[in-house]
Amino acid sequence: MHTVTNDPRYPIGRFNRVTSLTAAERATSIDQVAAAPAHFRRAVMGLTPAQFDTPYREGGWTVRQVAHHVPDSHMNAYLRFKFGLTEDSPAIKTYEEKDWAKTPEVAATPVDVSLALLDALHARWVMLLRAMTPQQFARTIQHPEMGPTSLDTMLALYAWHGRHHTAHVTSLRERMGWR
């Protein structure tokens, strides 16, 4: 359960780690992953270039950086699922999100390119998630920061992650009065 907060860093609350999901919780999380691209696309629809270059909070990323971060992050998640399904408790690599948000293509690439990438990535990822068995969701990866982590945990994390970043944009729009 996530609660709305006044903290602009966590507008839907912080992620609450779970070790496993029930069938119903898993289905809900998969549905949230499936819906994330459309929800994020609606959140950024109609923004001007200046609005895309506005940080969602003081000291935070711009909307443009968030729009490119979500597919970067979810590509890593998709690969973590693939490694977790095909290797025995593989060690996965983290990445420097803050540095990735500053690479040269982030400012130069139209947001629509990352939205299209997010659409395609999630179409493939959701096909995988819906085909997985409970035993497969129980498989683990070795995360350098989180330790042994089940694919159920990863599913819950990324279901939250899509909603989290969408809320960064929608809460900024509300605060700024952008329609």
C-alpha cells in the first residue's frame, strides 16, 4: 500500500519492499506495468519545450530527464528478469542513474522517441510477465544494493516505479497549473 505524500520526491510514497506476491497482487502489478506507458504518455501530453525542461522538484530531474529515465530503468528491469529466468541467481549490475540522466542524447532526443521505446519495451515485457509461473516469480537475482531479490519483488518495484515517475509529472503539472 502506498500513500500520497507532500514530499515531491515520493508523491505516491516510498516503495515498500515485499518478498513475494499473491496471484492477485501479481496480476495487479502486471496490469500496472502494462498501463505505465499510456499513463506516462498522458502525463507529458501537450507539454511545451520549456515545461519539459522544468525540474519536477527543486534539485530534481527535468521532466525531459524523467521521460528518458523511465525506459532506461525499465530496460534494465527487463534484462534483470531475463537474467533471473535464465541463470541461477545471477549477480546483476547497477547503473548510475544520475549520470545516465546527463548523457548527451538526453537533451537531444525528442521525448517521443523514449515514449515509443517505452511502449515497445512494455509490450514485450508484459508478454513475458503474463507467461511466467509462480515458481519463476520466486526465482532470485543478486542485487548489489538489495541482496537476494525475487522476481516478485522486482515486479512490485517496477509497478511502483512507473506510477512514481508518472506522479512526478502529474504533481508538477498540478503545482504549476499546467493543463
